[in-house]
Amino acid sequence: MTVDLAGVRAVVARDSGLASVSVVRADGTPHTSLVNAGVLDHPLTGQPVPLTGQPVVGYVTYGPVKLRTLRARPATSLLWRAGWRWVGVDGHSELLGPDDPGLDAEPLRLLLRAVFAAAGGTHDDWDAYDRAMRDERRVAVLVTPRRVYGNA
């Protein structure tokens, strides 16, 4: 199933990719956080996701509880809003971080930058950004979109 992410790109461009992300806790209740997220081709392959032929939605996160939750229950929903325009994406999360096998430090550094830039992020000191991401053990969350909805 192909989904159209043009609405996501439009809303991301209007408000720096600021989005709510919801995941499911072990007890079945929702947990929502605020992140910066955007649309990009799969950063490790440079191509759309092979199974869907489409880009992913990405954001960066950290913290053992949040990462455990996403690994156990990868269902994810994101919602962007800019003025009265909004768009949501539901999908399946893939985590790529310092503890994931097969991902060396340099590809992870570039991946975290790519996700940040896809959300409209810029930085005056990329070396400082890279250090902070490494020191905080940040993880890229790539969501393969299954459904897109809204009025963007």
C-alpha cells in the first residue's frame, strides 16, 4: 500500500517538524511525547523502504524506558500541526542506535543528522550536535507509514 506523504512534508516545512508521537506502554495505555520529525528516504539505503517503495518518517529519541517500549511494541502514531492544518501518520517503528548491531559510529552520526535535517533542523555547530547525540546515546526512530490522514 502506497501512502502520500506530501501533506506531511508541507506541515513539517511550516513548523520545523514539531510533532506529537504516541506509542503503547506495556499496560496498553498510550504514551505521547513531543518531537521534531520529518520525511526522508531510508537513511541507511538512501532509497525508499523496499517493502513499501516509499520514504519513512524519522525522529530522534533516547532513554531506556522509551526505547524498551518501542522495541516491544513498535506501533507508532505521529501528528503534526501548523495553524489549522494537521496530518497524522500511523506505522511501524524501526530503531537504529548505538546499541544496534551492524551500525557503526560514523553511519549513526550521519543518520542522526539526516533525521534532524528532514525535520527542518539546522545547526550552527555540527560537531557539538554530534557530541550531544553520542553522549546522550540518541537513537533514530524510522516509522514506515501505513496510514496518512488529516487536512494538510
